Amino acid sequence: MSGSGAVGLENMRGLLPARLFFGAYFVLFLVCAISPYDRSVWWAENSPILLLVGVVAWVQKYHRFSGVSFSLMFCLMALHTIGGHFTFALVPFDWVTDTFGFERNHYDRVAHFSVGFWAFPIAEILHRRNLVNTKWILYLFPVFSIVTLAGAYEVFEWLYAVSADPAAGIAVLGSQGDIWDAQKDILADTLGALVGVSLFALVRD
């Protein structure tokens, strides 16, 4: 194969994960937009995800994400979009609740855990563009970024809950009566971030 042909094939391979990512999200978004449990909750839950999709599209112009990054990022997009359709407390997740004897629906915890997976693409950008000089920063900065975003999102949920219709506010907050819900959500985000950077450390080279 000629040099130009090899470069062309590599470009096509690089574009394929991106097209799968955006295409799969678009289809899931349309399906979950049909008759959601509460339209105002649906908008509140999907607005941050739409913003994230826009950020990924913008960054993709300057940084070609790996297939692993796209796969990990899509976990959050899928779980959150489905959660917005049902509301997180009402997603059909009874098989997990019954299997482990939980007292509440923990679908939102799984979604928050997937937020941490975004530490992988953050570390990938830092590494490929040589933006940091030490491994400590390479691994810690993505985790700290996720923790910061997790706290900011909890503030967003709080502001929405106190300003929106009470029923919609409770649905978005998703605490299900747990007074430590926000702290547990941030912990789930953090644990997911630790998994994300650990996976990056394994496949980095």
C-alpha cells in the first residue's frame, strides 16, 4: 500500500469511532425524546449532555480521540439520556435493586460512576499533546477535573430544584430521600475517575 493510501486508511479509521459515537447518540436521543416521563425534566437532564456533545465535537477538530475514549464517553451519554427519559429514580432497574437488596434505585449512582470515565479522554489529551511534564499531574489532573465538575453539577441540580416546579425539581435532584445523595454522587464520580485513569495507565503506551 502506498504512503498516501496508508494515511487515508488511518484517517478513515480515526473517523469511524467519531461517527459511531455521534450517530449512536443521535439515534438514542431521538428515541428517548419520544413521550418522556416529564418534558421539563427531560430538557433539564439532556441540556448538559447536549453541551458535552458539542464540546466533544469541537475538541475532535483538534484532537482525535481514541476508540477507547469514545466508548467510555458514550457510557455517560447513554445512561444519562435514558435517565432523562424515565427520570433517574424511575428507570427500570428493579433487577439490580432486588438482586442486591437495595432500598432505592441506584441507576443514578451507576450513571455518576460513568461520569468518572471521562478522566480517560482528559488524560489522553494531556498525554498526546505533552501538556504536562510529570506522571503525577497526568493522572491527578483528570481526577481533580472530574471532582470539580461533579461538585458543579450538584450545584446545578440544587439551583434547578429550588427554582423549578417542585415535582420536576425533585425528579432532577433524584435524592430519593437520601440526605447524603449529593456527597454519594460525587464519590461515585470520583471512583469512576480513578478507574478511568487506572485504565489509561494500563493502555497509555
